[in-house]
Amino acid sequence: TGPMISECLGNLLRITLSAEYFEDKYLSFSVIDQSGIAWELDEAMASQCGYTVTYSNWRNIEFRASALSCHSHLEKDMFTVTIQIKASHTPDMENTATHLKSASCRYGPWSPRELVCESNYMEVSVRREVPQTVKDFIQDEPDDWTLAFPEAKAGEASVWQIVFHQPEEKKALLVSDAWSAGYGLNTTDTRVLLRIPYTAVQIQLVEAQGITFSAVRSSTFYKQRWMILMVDTAVACPVDGVDYTNKTIIWTVPKYIQPLSAGATSFKDVLVEAGVDLHKLSAKEMASRKYVLSNDLNAITMKIPIGAEGGYYKTSVSSGQHGTKYTINLFLEHQWEDNKWGLTKHTIIKEIETPFEQVELAIINNSNLSARLMNVTVGTFLPDVELVNLTIDGATVAVPEAVQHGYLTYEIRYANGSKAYVIKVPFDAPSIKKEYMRADMRAHTLNVTLAFIIHPTSETFTVPVITVSTVKDAVLPSARGFCDGRNLRLIITRGNVDQNWLPFISDWHLTPEAAQKYNYSLRDNGTHLAISVPFLSSHVNYEDFHTSGIKASLHLTLKDGITLANRRNFSISCRFSPSELIQCLPNGTVVITTVKLVGIADLDTSLLVLRDRQCKPSLVTEKTATFKFNVNTCGTSRKFNSTTMIYENDVLCFRPGNDTPVYQLKFVCSYAIKQTVDIRYESKKNPPPSIKPGFGSLALSLKLFKEKSYSDPYQESEYPVVKYLRESLYFEVELLQPEDARLELNLDDCWATNSRSQDSLPQWPILINGCENSEDSYRTVFHEVNYSIRVKFPQHLKRFEVRMFTFVQGTTLLQE
């Protein structure tokens, strides 16, 4: 127990660092020699000195040391290794915690030759007694050793050398040169050692039975007294030999390959053992795991079902997709005897990783409708996966910060070590999209992207999560309608589904601009939509006509702002007095408006006439026709009774070639015969002009000029205009249309605001009822307008001067 656990596994020591202690920390490994000096490990030194640092079973870190590693303390059949580990939460390794671990292992007896194939180096150690050379035997070409001996003899006294045998040449290196080149060389009282990283220059790729080996063929020379001694330090380790068939790993290792068997003529297997994580397995244990170990004449084969006990799955990513790989750390120990070396022990450590296999993740919607809570489970994941951030509405936030957006996330761990993540977010969170479905149903859509990191590789992948929950929480808009005077009114109370619904009358989109064009009223304050339409307008339907009144209706449809599908229909119907359609003026003039009823939609109002068919309407719309005539014209009939004079006429419509009307509307004007009217009359030679209010379309312009001459206005490209306090601003207001000399422009109220909105606050009046503001420190100054080439109607222009000012609140300037 504790942060580090040591194990003795043959000629290797393993120290396992617990993820519980060292997770999410930056680590530095050092080896302590017998003098107490700490040698910090990097990849190059580790492979040169016989150390390996790797991960095992997700997050545990594994440190392995060879019995003959650089700083091992050897004493008889015992070797001791001491390591120092520094752990820090920051990459600069500040505020480190230091851990020391010393472990001793007993190993023996040593074989005459021992070969180790580690994950980052190859190692060969042989006894220092030189084996008897077979008479007339030469390892490679006939001149191998004859060339090698002169090289060895040229070396310095008591310093041994290594000679590498390659097809093209032989290369001899002194110990210092070999060490600088990354090779590990050592000697004990009884053994000579050579350690070679897989990245070494002298490595050759050798093929045996279709399987590739990394091999180095070398001889090591050392001087002992007056003799030059030589040992064969060839080593070879398999590079491949792994196949995947029918969910099974097949690992094949050829026996007695040429670099290791040169000079030997007879071989005999002594022992073949295999295991997982450097633990040997008995035949019974292998059978229980469905492993198969076979040893034939030329090769050793091991078959492992993918997913079997002893290995583990780890998360992987390919092209952004989540998946897994099965990993198992096998080892094979093969001992054989031959007539050159006697006993050879060959230990091969092989970490096998299967190809990537995509794994679909389940996204389960467990939303709680009564609690109005989205609840989504995403998984399952292996323990090496961690959720690090979420992307919500395009913004990426870390898991702790997601709570501020209403997102609560947590892990669920299962008994087999796997886990899932749960995301909870209220239905009412701003990032949850709401969409009206039908009746009282709304769809609530969660759309979030989860980002994960894989330990310890730091690979990342994302999982988009889109889930929809349908909830009975739709509040549809409602309406009330009424009529007042000459208008039909609808007031719509908005619900929670119609934020993007648009008002339509038939297929006509009722926008503020369109409403203003037809003199309709349209107001929307976000919670209520108020619409007012005049009784006589082209968008009102007229359903029937009786002496009791005219039934008029207004139909409004709310449509989806994206699909334009009909969402909600409202209507208001009212009866208006027939007197709204006729005016019987005292001077005998009659103005009558007739309307087209819904039941006769094909009626062309321009074809309507009076009894005298020469009397046609003076104003025609799609649904109305207006006649203006005198009672003594257009075939109007007249009759009397004792008190009243009655005029009658008909509005008629005829089909071409047919004298029978298809439409007839009778109207009557009654005048009292006996009526006394008091009239006051006073003659004046020059009656004063009178102004009558009227309605019409006016075109106005407001310009800012650069100086008092009003000759050079600011252009659009010069805005915004920069002015200083109390500097003059010269404004001109002009009536552009109509160009009627009888009209005169008068300014009523003029005010300044702090923004572009005329209704925003604060405001400051510049003109009040056409006069300057008496409360202003610098009063508005009017300038006379005279006729010029540019000014045809001086009465159509008003010019005034205002001093530059700014809005303040207390002593603080207000800025838009």
C-alpha cells in the first residue's frame, strides 16, 4: 500500500506509482547512485542505463529497472535500486513534493548469456569467461576477427572496446565513444553487459520466418593482464510478429534466429514460459483465461482472445471519433541450450495494442417533466476519460463554470470501473431552445457539445448532445376585440410560444410601415399587440347589410416567422350604423359609400353606377365605391309628406349586355320641410384668412450646415460631426413636398435626446410651441430666410441656431 509499490520480477525490479497519489501532477524521475548523487532520467538516459517508465492499466505509472542498470548496487545475488520522484502541480516543478523509494531484489543464478527485450532498449549480458572457439569457425565473413583483432590491439591499455559487425564494414568504438553514442556498457566481476536503444545507428533489421527483428551483431574486447579477451555480444528482439484474427491476438516469435545462434549447431529447449505484466502464468491459469501457448520446432506462438483477463481497454480517438483499443503487456521467457553458449535465457516484454475500434456512446434522456429539468446521461466511458468543458450557444466554458449557465454535471461510476456523465439543466435556461409543437405542447431542445480528454495521452474528442423533451407548457396568445366609433380593434395578449410569430391580414404582412401606409394603428410592447383598423378599409370584410347595420369583420392570423405556417387565428366582428355610409348635406349634396359583401366577391366596384348610368363613383377601392352628387341629378327621385322631403336613388351593378342588375342598394335622404334656422350674417370687406385642419402627405428634410450662411451642409460621409461645447450648430428644416406657395412651414416642438431614438430619455427642449426655451442658458436663435436661387419658397423653410451642449447627471457626463 502507499503511493509506491515495488515488485521483484526475475532480473527486473518494478515500482508502481499509484494514480491516487500522482494523478494530474508533473513528475521528475531520478536514480540515486551509491554515493547519494541523484541522476535525473530522460528518455535517452533511461534507454542507455536500463530504466523504463510507462503507464499501466489506465493511470498507474510503472518504473522498471534492470538488475544491471547503471546505478544498481550489486552484491552477490542481490541488486538494489533507489529512485527519487519529484511531483508538482506546475510544469516549472515549483513547490515539489519529493518521494524516495529503495528496493532490493534477489536474482540468480545467472545464465551464461541473458538477453532482455524491453520496450525501449535491448540488453545482453554474458559471462566474462571466454567460451572456447570452435576450430576454424568464423562468425561472419572469413576476415571478421582478423580485422577485429588489430582494431582491439590499437586501443589504450586496460580500456575495452566494442566492434559492430555490419554487412558493409566493421566499426570499433572505445568505451567513451560508445557511451557518447547512447550505448550502455558495463562490466561486473563476472559479466560483460551491452545495452542498445532501439534508436541506435548500428541496429540492423533482420527477417526470420517473415518476422522482423532489431538486431545488433557485435563483439566486445577487454584486456586482462597480458591477454585480449573477446565475447560475442550479439542481441536481437522481435519488432513485429503480431496478427489479429477472429477477435484473437496471435503473437509469433521464431526460435534460434541467426544473430543469436551463430556458431552453434545443436539446440535444445529447456524452458518456455509466458505471462502478463511480468507475472508468469501456469498452464491452468492460461486455460482459465483461454490463452493458448504453443511451442513447435521453429517458433513459439501465443494466442490471446481480445478482451481477455490480464489486458485492459483504453480510450482512443481516430478522425475525431471515440473508440477503444485493447492493450495487454505480455512477456515470454525462452531458455535453450546450444553447443556454443550452453544455456541462453531470452526474455521478451511485448506491449500489444489492438487496432482502433469505434464505440458508439449512448445518450439517454431522463428528463423530469414535473421538475422541469433536462436530465441527460452520456456514456459509458472508460476510467481514462475526463469531461473538461462544455460548448453552450457557441461559448466554451469549463465544467466548474458551467453552473453559472445553469448546467450541473457529475460522474456516475459503475462497479466494473467504467463511468458516465450526467448533465442537468432547467427547461427555462436561456440556452434551451423552445419550439411550439401543437395544442399546448412545446419542444425543449438541449444542444450542447461536451469536450473530453484522455489520460495520459492528452488526446481530446467531443460528443455533441442534442436531446428533445416535449412538455405541456405552451401558453398560446389570446385576444379580445371591440369596436369604437369607426374602428375595429384587436388586443392580443402574447403567450410563451409566439415571440417570432408575425401578424398577417389574409396574406398581407402587417408591419409598422404597412400599418402607417394604410392609416392603421399597430403597437407592440412585448406582452401585448394592439391593432386598430378603420371600418372603411381594404382589409375589412363586409358580411351582410341590413337597415339595422353593416356587419364588418377583421381576420388576423399569426404565422410562424420562419416557415410562415399558420399558428393562430383571431377575428372581430361588429355592426356599424348605415349612417356611416351616407351623408345628406344641407346644400343637397349626397355622399354615399357602398361596400362589397363577402358573398359577392366577384363584384367589380368600378362598375357600380346610380340610376343614371352616367353617374359613376368618384372614388373606388377593391371593396368600396364612393359617389358624390346632387339630389337633382343622377336619376334621383323625390317625394313629399306633410313634414319631410325624401330623395331616393339606387347603387346598381349590371353585367355587360344584361339590363337586370346583379347588385342593388337603395338609399334615402330625408329633409325636413318646415325648419327654422337662425343665421347671423355680418358683412366685412376683408374677412381674415382662416385655417382649417387637414390631413395629407408631407415631405420634410432636416439639415445641419457648417456656417451661418447656410450655403454648405454636412454630407452623409462627414457624420458623425464633432463639435465643442458652446460651438454653434446651424439647422435648417425644409418642406419639400408639396410645392404649394399657399403653404407655410411652422415648427411646433423640437427637442434633443442622448440617443438616436426620439422617445429616449433624457431630453432637452430646443423649441416649445414654436418659441425658444426660456430656461435655456443659450437660447435658440432664429435666422431669416430670404428668396435665392436655392430657396424658391422662403415660407417653406425655417432656420435656427443652437449652441452645443451635453447631457449631465450630477457632475457626470452622460454618453450614448
